[in-house]
Amino acid sequence: MLDAAAEIAGERGYEGTSINLISERSGVPPSSIYWHFKDKDELIAEVIERSYQRWVAASTPHPMGAGIAEDHEVFMSEMQRVGAAIADFPDFLRLGIMLILERRPDELSARRKFVEVRRATLASTAKGYAEQFPELDAADISQLTMLTLALADGLFVAQEAGDSDMRRSFDLLATAVLGTADRLLAAKRAAGTRR
């Protein structure tokens, strides 16, 4: 059911997805789908959750510790893993971006689920960056985290348009993050020497 729902929503968007289409593609009767899910919205929310959990499992970084700014190769490698995991488990991001861009009078469970997983991603990315770049303060970490997610979103859209490959384009993202972190660190050091 979830695979069929993800496929159909990826092809037709949220509005074009229906329980009947999911039933046809999955071979599961509509009554069985409704046994598990109240409606299409709840089903799509579960698709987002499942895809997100698969991405988290595949992209959770190896412990790198403080000072990763000194070891750019390790950082680049870890970022490539994150990009590859998005390429392997794109449903949460594809559906989430579609739902975020739609302005609906009623808040959908699926949209709320994506906002929830996005906040979790922001928090875990910020935590990892705080460990990797201990000289940066919370405001710098927040900027670096927001830059990362904005670039990742853009790279994902480029992949969906056929312009790039997440696995390779995350090299560019890693370079941008490291360059920004280096610049923020240099500004902090320069400000410290002026005092």
C-alpha cells in the first residue's frame, strides 16, 4: 500500500492520488486500506514517515567529533552519504516539498508530518554542526544549518528536473558548507584579535 501510494503521489501529486488508485496499483481492496488508514491524508503522512525513517537510517553520520573542519575529506564523504540516501529514499522530500508549496485552508496531516520531520532534520543537523564546528556560536550554527537545508532542497529539485544527481551534487553542498564555516570561523577569529 505504502509503495503504491508513494508511486502514485510522485506521479500525480497529492490531489491526483486516491484510495481507488492505490487499491488498483497495490491489489489491496479499498476496505483494507481504510482499515489501516482513516483517509488518503493519513496514508500519505505514513509514506512520508516511512521514507524519512529509511533516509535517517541510511544517512546517520558516523561519529566525527570536534575539529571536522580540519578533515574536509571525511566531511565530504559523510555529505555524499546523505545525498545518496536522499536519492535512495526521496519520497518524504518529494511529497513534503509538494505539500509545503501548496497553500491549503485546512492543515493536512501529511503536511504536518513533513514539517515535523523537517524540524527534526534541522535539529539533528544543527547538533552535528555544533559538534563539528565547536568555535561557532548558536547563531552561526543556525545559519549554516539553514544554508544546508536550502541547498539540499534546491539540489533535490534540480535532480527531479533531471539537471543533477544527488550523490554527486552533495559534493557541491559540502564545499559550500565548509567554505561558509571557514568564513564564519575566520570572521570570529578576526573579531577576537581586534579586541
